[in-house]
Amino acid sequence: MKWEEAADALIKRMPVDSRRKVKSRAEAAALKAGKNIVTMADVEDFCKASTGSVSHESIGFRLDACSGNGVCSNRAHGTGNDTINQLFEKIRDLLEKEDLGDFLKKPVNGPLRPHHVFRVSLSDCPNACSQPQIKDIGILAAAVPMLTEKACILCGSCENACRESAVCVDTEREIPVIDKERCISCGSCITVCPTGAIAAEVCGYRVMIGGKLGRHPRLANELQGIHDVETVLFIIKWCVDVYRVKSRRGKRFAEIVAQEKKSILSNLEQALQKNNTKKRR
Ligand code: SF4
Ligand code: SF4
Ligand code: SF4
């Protein structure tokens, strides 16, 4: 059975424990409909159905991503790239190795419930469709724009594309002017610029930690900077280690961050600095 590219990308982002089930059901549905290719439409219903029935509790974590890959023009790193899928796979491998299921089960009386599991979410742009702000760790793709030597033809596309009113085309100097304070690194101006007068200075990820819903909802705290893949993985591992040390009686990571916000954020910043120094050597 063939798979439409977007449908294949979507299923690769599904939690590992539900992927096989959804895949076989989508193929069965396509066959029943007399088709030899599985499309997004075939998958979407089963994606929704599976989200409600998957046993994330058995593996101790839940990893989600927005469905932007292959289908959404808003992606910060531009269309046609596979960066977020690769990051998704690496995070999944890391969390599987951490074996959080066993760790989380110990203090819980009875089976793990959905609110016990460690949640990580990726979004391919600041629209944040996978709600990274309310997850233990939220990751947002980001592209920081910069001006290049290439000519600006004053088409105004960048100005029109920027929803933050952070770009203004200076017709006298014949260059775009970017307001760094307003810019949220969505990458839209880079994507639409026909000449390359605006390009990406840095492509990476914004990371936020300590968000949750539940009895006492809280929004995650964003770390400074735009981080590369290795650093994102370093942050996740650091947070999981802190969680293991500090969590008592099933306390959520977000609750720990809420209670010890200042020290956790500053310790993490220090750890990141050390890690960056090590990487530069
Ligand atoms: S987060 Fe952005 S890229 Fe992902 S689906 Fe939403 S709008 Fe598209
Ligand atoms: S200037 Fe505007 S469009 Fe360009 S990256 Fe920043 S927020 Fe996005
Ligand atoms: S920077 Fe690019 S998109 Fe903006 S006006 Fe110039 S050519 Fe057009």
C-alpha cells in the first residue's frame, strides 16, 4: 500500500505505541474504499481516535507534535524540510531510554493516569498548535531573520507576511528594517522574500519548561535563546534528571518548576553555559 507523503509524515509523528495500530487501520480503510494509496483524510480520523485511546501511561511519557510537516505553510524552517521530524525521533528515543514509566509507577498507588505522564510537545512555528506552553517541555521551531547583501526589490511581501508588524520596508534606503524587539522568529518574512534579501541568521528551537493544565494550570517558562538540536536534547535530559531527583509522590515536573522556579531556571542556564563551553572546545 502506498502512502501520500503528508500522511506518511503525520503517522511518523504519532506516539510510538499507537503508530502501528493506526497505520494498519488507515490502510484497511483505504483498501475497503478501493484505493491503493493512504491519504491524510484516511489517517486523520484514526489519529484523533487513537489520541483518546493510546496508553501513554504504559510508557510514562507523551510526545506530541503539530501536524505542520508537509501540510502547513507556516513552518518556521520553511516547507520541504524534515528537521522537526528528525528532532521528534531523537526526543522519542531519549525518552524511551529514560524509562519514565517504571519511575512514575513507583509512588503511584495503582496504574498511572494520564496526568502522571511526562509531556513534551513540538510545534513547527509560534502558532503553537500542539500547545507547548502547557507541557512539561515545549519546543517551538524558530528562525531569526537577518538582512543579506542581496537586493531588496521593495515588493513588500515581508511586511505583509509579518503578523507582529516587525518588518518595515524603508523605500528610501531600499532595505527592510526588522524590529528585533517585536520579532518572534516565525520565519515568515524569510520564506516569502523572493530575492533572499532576508535570510535566516539562526534556525533552531525556542524551549519552554514547566507548563501544565489540571487543578492548578500554569504556563511554561521560556528559556533564553534559540537552541540547536543537541542543546534541546541536553535540556530535556537535564529536566528529566531533575524530575527524578525532586519528584515525590507523583509530583509533576511543572509543579516542581512552579515551586523552585528561580533556582531551576538559573541552574539550567548555568548547565547550558557549561555545555556550550564544552561543545566549543
Ligand atoms: S504550529 Fe505552525 S506549522 Fe505547526 S500546524 Fe500549527 S500553524 Fe502549522
Ligand atoms: S520579522 Fe516578523 S515575519 Fe519575520 S521572523 Fe520576525 S516575526 Fe516573523
Ligand atoms: S526584503 Fe524581500 S520580501 Fe521584503 S520587500 Fe525586499 S525583496 Fe520584498
